[in-house]
Amino acid sequence: MKLNKYENILIDILKHNKNYFISSYQICIFLKSEHENIWNDIENEYGTMEDKPDIGAGAGQTYTPSQYIAKALDFLTKKHPEITKELMISTDITYKNFEPGFTRKKMAIWAWKE
């Protein structure tokens, strides 16, 4: 799935939460509740945790909706200097319903800062 299809909505989400850091997981939750058509496109393309696709299938492809959002935001940070990415050390934090990243030690978070 091409980023340019959803670039503006991701930027709008960051701008709406200006100066507050949010995770790709939080963006997924927002899309699922507020932009069902976009969420369905992303979910159909990248699967869900229940759908656990084989890692390594399709070299270079992301494997979950959250990873798609994270990679898209990483790309957008290069185009938009207002987007800031930080890594949150999360070894002592418990999250409801998800674990941070594949390392379970760090989680990327993004904010729009002017």
C-alpha cells in the first residue's frame, strides 16, 4: 500500500495532537474508530495480530497495521521537519492489550512540533 494514499490523514492526526507524542498503535485505534474505511484498507493489506502473517513473506513488506503506520511516520519525518520521533524506554511499563514493539523494551512515539 502506498503512503501517499494516507499521508494527509496521518499528518492531520499528528497536528490535531500537536506537541503530544502518540504511538502508531494509538493512531491505529483512532483510525479504527473514526476512519473505518481507511482502517479497513490498512487491515486488509497488512493483517492483524489474530491474523499473524509469516514474517519474511514479501521482502520489505510491513507485517501489521501498526508497523505500516510506524514506517509511514518514519518516512514522513524526512519530509516534514515538524514531525519529531522519540523512543520511549518501556521495560517497566505495562500496556493494556498490547506489547511495545518486537523488543518489548522501546516504543517509538511521534509528535507534531512547530
